[in-house]
Amino acid sequence: MQVSEEEIEAAKTNNGGWTKKQLKQWGVSWPPKKGWKNKLLEGNKKMRVKLDIMEQEEMAWSAFADILPTCETLGDAQEKAHKLMKERNLEEYIEENTIDETVTEYWNERWSKYI
């Protein structure tokens, strides 16, 4: 669950702490261990990075779909997909075989219309 520092502060009780129920909703065990707040916020940062990468990947595949009709062979399509992923700095997040398999799916779907 993503929670901001402002939300954490706003959830404080009048005594300056947090209820067991509230901490449980955030995935924090009871009693909370030292550093729980920083750990929770760090997890939020990692989640945002992951979501950003997923969004970037989705946009890259959308761009590839526009390029696909210009490809003459499956190998050409795979080469262009690898180049696109590299240009968008996604090659470290997507394995080469995953790119090739996804391109093959796009390729087969495109050409199945003509069979």
C-alpha cells in the first residue's frame, strides 16, 4: 500500500502515536519496530519506480506497434524492438528473450489476419 509522509502524520493519535489497526492497514507489524516509518516510505519509492517502469514499457510497446507495419521480417521486427527498448533505457528491465517472444506474438497476430 502506498502512503505518503503527510498521511502517516495525519493518522497520529492525540497521544502522538498510531493505532495497531492503522499500522496493520499499512502492513506494519505490531509492535512497530524502530525505523518502520522509513521502511514504509522506502517501499513506496520502490513501488513508484516499478510503476513508472511498467508505464514506460507499455508506452514502448505501443510505439513498437506503430513500427511493426514497416518491418519486412520477424528478425527485422525483433531488431527494431530491441533498439527501441535500448533507446528508452528499458533493456535492463526486460530480458532479451521476453522482447523476442513479445515481438513474435505481435508478428503472428498481425499476419494471422491474412491467413
